[in-house]
Amino acid sequence: MKLPSYKANAVVEAVDKDNNAPAENPEGQIRVHEEVEYVKGHPVIRTGADVSRFIVSDRDDGDPALTFRSIVLGTVFTALSSVITILYVFKPYQVSTLIVPDHGLTIGVLVFIFGKAWAIFTPRPERVKWRWLQSVLRLMNFGQHFGIKEHVVAALIASSGNNGLSGVEVHAVERLFYGLHISASTAILSTFSIALCGFVLAGVLRPLIVYPAEMVYWSTLPQVVLYQNLHFNPRNNKRRLIKFGWALGIAAVWELFPAYMMTWLGGLSVVCLATLRAPTHTRKILTTIFGGASSNEGMGLLNFSLDWQYIQSTYLSLPLKQQVNSWIGYAIFYVVMAALYYGNAWDTKSFPFMSTSLFHSNGTTFSPNSVINSQGTIDYTKLEQVGLPSLTSSTVWGYLTQNLAIGALISHVLIFYWKDMATAWKQARSRTQPDPHYQGMLKYKEVPMWWYYASFVLAFFAGLIVTIKGETTLPAWGYIISLILGSFIAPFSCVLYGLYGTGVSTNQLSKMVAGALHPGRPLAGLYFASWSHQVILLSVNLANWLKVGQYTKVPHRIMFATQVYGTLLGAALNYVVMITIVTSQREILLDPIGNNVWSGSLVQSLNSQAITWSLAKEIYGTHGRYLIVPLGLIIGLVFPAVHWGLTKISPRIRNWPLNTTIILAYAGQVYYGTTAWVGSAIAVGIFSQFWLRRRLPRVYNEYNYLIGAALDGGSQLVIFILSFAVLGASGTERPFPTWWGNPDGNPDHCL
């Protein structure tokens, strides 16, 4: 967790994070911070300690957090976000990630608007004569200031509403493809268990993954900075908020063009434009390399996107140490992807260049249902007749790099961070962790460990009852192994996410292990993967929000209680809406095509993956075609060890911010979907983290995260509106007229 130290220049000036003015201590002397580099009197942000000192304010006004208003706003927006999310699981146009984006910025802005309206447009209790009515109005927060802690709590509840979505999706697959109408007790207990199974790990490990200053969770900084700018010294921050408003408005207007009217702006490919009249064979090859504006079109090399919905503030927020490793990973991706395909690895030229679909050896699409019997398990007689499915080289590479990254994650954390982790644990136990935000939270009562243990015991036994008495086809021992697997990987994922703001995809690992342990039983694999992956996902989500709470000084117990409340409320609402849709639209959802209102493509994909991974022994086993994929776990363990060995041979390498885990993860991150945005993300990262942060630290410190939040909010709100208005989310699509800037084919004019 330690980073290289930097000496301060001769002229040193600290910055008041609330006002961007010089900060003085009680004696009136300017505070001098050692090991900080200053440019033109302003600190250059390099480490988590710098973020704690200069970016995030440690101010705590002591305002209430858990209020009637925060619960109501959180509940309303939980209902809105979770219901719309599950609704659009069954829509032909997916917009769920736009409703509740990763950073919660859209929800955060909406909660602030309604919270301020509640404070401004409701009568103050003092204006009422009757004391009993004054008490009621105060309880309901009428006419009272809307504070930052209320804002955070309401947004937290709303953002927690989709934590249990995975379990609800499994139940949808059961009903649609296996005809299983599980009992109410099975549904309630499994949803409850899957939704809460990962909470205990984040609670137990919070001294390691939340308290230290270096555990920044970088991708949440735009959200935290926005909260503080909206609530702290709004008059002094007026000029920043005005610029925030302008940026949000400009982003909203701009998004109309790449998303709807001029889609070419979503993928500018100079190579494709220069070869419009080249032979079709040549253009096809160029498209696989330089095309990337359409899904699975190509690698997007030298393609450039101006569509912020794909770039997002992530690349303004992630530290340079993360982005440098991701750039190396992307470079490997371009070379290996082309080499695998044109080298015809695994006979891949018989299949599309990029696709997550399954294929027969002759290149035709493989239907997973062709090998399933009436009991919903693999019929090996049919399988022998049909043959094993084949994967594209892009999918094999994506799966392989995920396993390589998981192996590297484990050994990298153990080799490079174990000493710092031990120190952080000792500091937390002795309450001497030096981070000012941790010290500022010592006044609040900690969450007793028995709260976390109790939630885990309840979730564990709920899941155990389901596997023993329910219709999951997953044996109890398989359920326990799924929790063990998730619990083993989760701490490593949390450490990486906290330090670098990015994680490693672990979902495929859960499915692969499930297939190996429960061959021929796709439904068991779905449940196994849901429990295992949810342990990891919820640990990261909870730790992420605990860090937001530490930055904004929301009491520990309130953070815990509201997360549990939001998670369970969202899971219940998701389940009710899912039952309604699946019951009323069953035939349409089973149709491979669907219609312009309903589509079962997402749950069909889940079922296909479950069937595929239930053949893990045949496909990935010792005699399987893709044995290299599971071997990636073992191979990945070696990379950090080699890195460590090189640092011993050449100590200079220690100064290089290399992390083989991130390199391997990004080497296969975009093995499907659109890729035109990668070049733009790299450009944004170079501008923000390499140039702006080092050359103009004042501008960076004041505006980098705030403007990133504005750009995200503007683009996401417009995409949400467009989805309903013209892109088919409401059932009727109204495409913009075709013209050169909005071509009928690929937006980047590749073949």
C-alpha cells in the first residue's frame, strides 16, 4: 500500500479543501506537509494520503444522517431504480446501468434536487401554532436544512437496491426455461441469502480495506467531491458549482449527437475513412483491426470516440499508476487478438472475429437447448450427436486473461502488500491509523462485529435451507464451497479495488468451478455462481460505500443499517416485478427474437452460459479443447513472482508502477462489445493524470473530479431520456434519419 515518497519544494503552501484558500493551524502558521510535491504553490496529488489532505474535506458539521427525509427519499429512489432495472432486464434495449450508474452520480443529483425542494417548499415548524404539529413537522424535516449526510444516506439506500439482482435473475431463468415455480419460502430465503452473503467480509476486513488512507476507491471520488461541493460553503463554491452546471448542460446537449443524431462521433476511424474504396476483402480485414463503434465489430485500434456515455469520469479519476498498467494491457490485447485470429488458433477462422455466442465446428450457431432434456440437465446422448460447442478466439482470450488476472491478484497482494496490510491491521486495532478521515470517525460508535456475524449466520442458514429443501439442484456441500470460493477471492479484490479503483472480473471463475463440481446441472451452476460471485461483489460494494461514509462522516451504524435496508427492499421489489413480467409475457420472453417491447435475451444468455459451463469438464478439462483457460489460474500466480524477482535483480524496477494483475486484466477486458472508446479513455487519462495533475495542480484539485461528475450526470440523464423517447425503451423506436453522419451500417464507416 506504500507509494514512493516525494520531497516538497522550497515554497510550500497547503490548501483548505473547502475554500481552496491557504490553510492555517491554530497558531496562525502555514502547515507544511512533508513528502508532497508542489507546483506553483499547489500540491500534486500522488497518493491516497494526498487525497485525504487536499481533495476530500475532513469537515464534519455533526448534522443528522438518518432522518425521515433521508429514508423516504432513499426508499422512493430505491423503488424507482430497482423496479426500472428489473423491468429493463426484459426489454430489447438495456438501460439499467444508466439508471443506477457505477458512481451513483445521476441518483445523487436527483436526490439533491428533491432534498432541497423538501427543505425549501415545506413549511417551517416555527410558523405553526400547535406544538404537537410542530413536533410532527420537525420529525418529517419540513423546512429544515438538507445536509450532506442525509444526501449520502438517501443515495446509499437507492444504490444498494440492486445488490440482490443476481438472485432474482436466477429465479427468472428457473421459471422461463425449466418450468420451476419455486415456493415462496425458497424465493424469500434464497433472495435474502444471496443479497446479504457478502456483507460480513467487508465488515471484518474494514481495518484493511476501508480505514487506511491509501484505500481511496478512486472511482468514487467524483461522487464524494460533488457531495461536498453541493453542501460545504455553497457561496464560496459558487463559481465551481456554476462551472459544474455549465459542464452538465453542455454534456447533455452534446450527448444528443453521438447517441442519436450523428452516431459517427461515437467512432472516428481515420483508417476506415481512408479506405472506403478499397476491395471488400481488404476492408473486412481493416474492420477487424480498426473498427469498433458497433458491438463485436473489431478491436478499435486508432478508433476514437467522442461519446461520453462510454468514457465516463472513471478515466478522470483512476490514478496514473492504474492507467499506465491498463495501457500496457491494451497494447497486449491488440497484438494477441490479431495473432490468435489470423494465426487460426483453435480453428477460430471458422467463426466471427469477436462474439460471445457458441458455434458448431462448421461455423453455424450452437443452440444450448439442443442438448437439454426435460429435467433441465445435459442429455449426453444428444450432446454426442450434436457435438461440443466451440468458442471464438476472442472469448477464449477473454476467459483466459480473467483467470490469469485472478491468479496474479492473489500472489501480487501476498507478495507486495502483506507487510502494509499487517501494519494497517495493527493501527486499526490500536486506533492509531493516521488518516484524518479515520480519526474523524472515532467519535462515532463502531458497528459491533456481532452485527456482521449475525447477518452472515442468518444469510448462511437461509441459503442452507434453500439448498436442502428447495429446488436449486445445488447440494449443500456445493453451496458451502461457493461461499468459501467467494470468501477467498473477495479480500484480494477489495484490496485491488481500494488501491487502484479497479477490479478483476471473477464471474467466469465462479461459473467454471461450478461446472467442474456439478457437471450437467446448469441450474446448480447458476445458484453456485450467484452465491460465490455475490460474496465478492457485495464485499466490494459495501467497502466502497463505507469509504464514502468515512469521507463524508456518516456514522458507522447508520451506514450498515441503511445498506441492509436498501438491499433487502430492492431485492423484494425486483422479485415482485420479475414474477409479474415473466408470468404475463412468458411466450415473448422465450422467443429468441422477442418483439420491440419485450425481450428475453439477457436471461436467455444466462441460461446459455449455465449450460455451457455445465460442460466444463468436456470443454475445459484435461482432454478439453480449451484446457489453457483453467490453467490460467496457475500461470497467473507466476507473474507477480517474476516481477518481484526482477525488483531484486534491478532495484530500479521498484520505482516503476507495474502491477501485472491489472495488465493481465486489461489485456482481455474488451474481448466483446464496442471498442472505439478505448483510445478516448487513454487520451482522457493522459490529459488528466499525466498532464493536468502534474502541470496545473490547482485546476486539477478544484475541477477534475467535479467536472467529471458533471459530464457523467449530463450524458447519463440524456441517454435515459433518449432511451424512452426514441431508442425503443418505451416500446416504439424512432430512429434518426439516415445520413453520412448517421449511417445505416457501422457508425465509423468500416465495413
